[in-house]
Amino acid sequence: MNRSSETFLKTERLCSTKIIRELFESGYSFYTPLFRVVWEKSPVTLPFPAQVAFSVSKKAFRLAVTRNLLKRRMRESYRKLKNDLYHYLLAENTQLVLIIIFRGSKIADYNVVEKSMKDVITLLVSSIKDKDQKC
């Protein structure tokens, strides 16, 4: 992946309900102040190193407009920062599926979301390394 390729294609989105169900049943998770991340190595071959889904709680944010705003901010920050994750996954020859869940109680500014997404990616890479060393 080159730096100029900062896109987020449809095939990079996690849409399979079967994989999502398995992910919540047997996946690993960690928390940051703004997000909960549930991840697992992919059970199937994917066209990209990672597939990701984004979620915002309806209980915390009743208006769909607000939930969509937060998901757009999450997707945009992930799109800009995913290259570091992709470089690691390609070097290790692994594929991931993950869900990033917003757990804040108020609307976060884009800069806050981007900083937290950077933390998520670094924690995700270190979590993968830890799981690989245990196996």
C-alpha cells in the first residue's frame, strides 16, 4: 500500500453478520477512553489486510444524524491512519476483522477522534504481537 492510496472501499467494510457474530463471541477486545475495539484474525481470506465496522450506540445518541456524524468522523480518521496497520499486517501475512465502537457520552471533535484512532491502531498492533507471542 502506498501513502497516496488513502481510500476506504466497500470491500474494506465488515458486513458479514456471521463474522460479526463470531467476532463478538470469540474475539479479543480492548478499550481506549473513546472506543471499544473487538478484533480477531480473519477466519476467511479477505481482499484487504483488514475489514472494519464502526458502531455508535443508539442509547447514548438518540438522533441518527448524530450517530452518522460520529461514524463519518471515525471512518475518516481510520482511512487516514490505516496504512500503519496495513504495513504491519502485510509484513506478518495476517488478516483481521474488527469492530470499533464509540463509547463516549458526548459528540467528540474530529481532532479528538483522530488522536484516539491513532491510539487504537497502535494498541491493536501491540495486541496482535502479544497474541502471536503467546501462541
